[in-house]
Amino acid sequence: MNKALRQTAFALLYISILGPMLWMFISSIKPGYEIVSSPWSLPNPVHLINYSKAWNENGLGHAFTNSILICVGALIILLPAGAMAAYVLARYPFKGSQIIFGTFLGGMMFPFFLVMVPLFFLMTQIHLFDTKIGLILVYVGFSLSFTVFVLTGFFQTLPNELAEAAMLDGCNDHATFWKVMLPLAKPGILVVGVFNAIGLWNEYGLALVLMPSPQNRTLPLGIANLASTQQYGSDWGALFAGLVIAVVPVLAVYWLFRNEIHRTMMAGALKG
């Protein structure tokens, strides 16, 4: 009986997740009038031009490229910086290190909308407002707390004997980190990178304030702009196509690294 209830619960969970996604994909290949008149029917015929309209006419192609550049740029800075800070906090405790670690924890709980106004003026004064590099640096700053928090715990689980052996072989602290400890921390860095990439890909509030010009729009802003135009139009097919364009990269990243994520999370649970 309990097994049947569990299977039923899992089936309902899968349906609640996959059902809306399947409906979104089907709607993305239907003409707008058919989505309104018969939302649950299959497309007849398939309307692939929706993707062309969303990508070209509504500017999602340019927004998609902007999001790729900004996410990749932020991760290139964020992951090495976060790994170095986490390694020092985990392996080299010093006076005040707990205060610094607590500051990172506090940054995870700090709502970003409280700094919107001063951040707006700061980015304007240093001439980084409405620039990709400016948004990249802001994303790094807001994501660093989570990255340091997770990687600090991961570095603490690595055996000290490996670092000591590297020291005996002649490695200094710098070489020990880059050649020994960082490769061992690859699973944790991968998981942190995936979660940060998903979060930055879907980030809306900071981009809305700091990237007002259409040419610098990220994909969430492009989707929001496309959705707002539907108040005066009826091209719902292009809107659903845009949603698919936004969702597919997230699903692809998770699917590619799903085994590493599961192994790392299971290892953390067993060590805990």
C-alpha cells in the first residue's frame, strides 16, 4: 500500500512538472488563434515560424547572445575567485576569518532590492551603467556569497594528508591549491557553477535596473518585453516559442551534468 502511494505521488509530481512543459512546447508550434480557440489540441499544421518571429522580429536572438556572454563572463570571474576565497577560509583559519565567513553568509540573506538605488548611482558614476561588464561584475558580487559558502564546506571535507604530501614534494601554498586541491574540488565547483549559471540565466531584477537599453537586454528582459506586447497583439505562438528558447538551455545544462550533481549531493549527504 505504501509503495503504491509513493508511486502515485511520484507520478503526480512528474505530471505536474512535465505537463506544463509539454503544453508550452506544443503551444510554441501552433498559430496564435489556435492557442486561444483550442488550447489543448495538437498543432495542425506545425507552425515553426513562431521561433523565427521570436528570434528575429522580437529580438530574442540578440537577448539570448547577451545572456550567454554575461553568464559565461560572470562564471569565469566568479568560480576562481570564490574557490580561492573558500580555500583560504577552509584551510587557513586566522583571526577574523569567522567574521569574514559570517559576512558572506549575511550576504546570502541580504535582499538585493535594498541596494538598487545606491547601486544605480554607483554604476553610473563609474561609467559601467548599461554595460555588459558592469552587469557581470554585479552578478559576481551578488553570487559570491553562495559560492564561497558552498565551496568552503566542500574544501573542509577534503583530506589534509593530500595537501601535506604536496608540501613535502616541494609545492608551495599556491601550487598546492592549483595543482592538488582545486582538481579535487572539481565536483563541488561544477555543482556551484551549474546552480549559479541557472540563477544568472533567469535573473531579472538587476538586469531590469542596470540594462535599460534594448541592445543590452538579457533574455529574461526580452521575454518580459515580448509578453507585454501581447496586451496589444495576438502572437501568442511567438511568446511560447520565446519561453521554450529560454527554458531549453537550462534543461540542457542540467541534463549534461545531472550525474555529477547527483553524485556530489549524495557524497555530501553521506559525509554529513
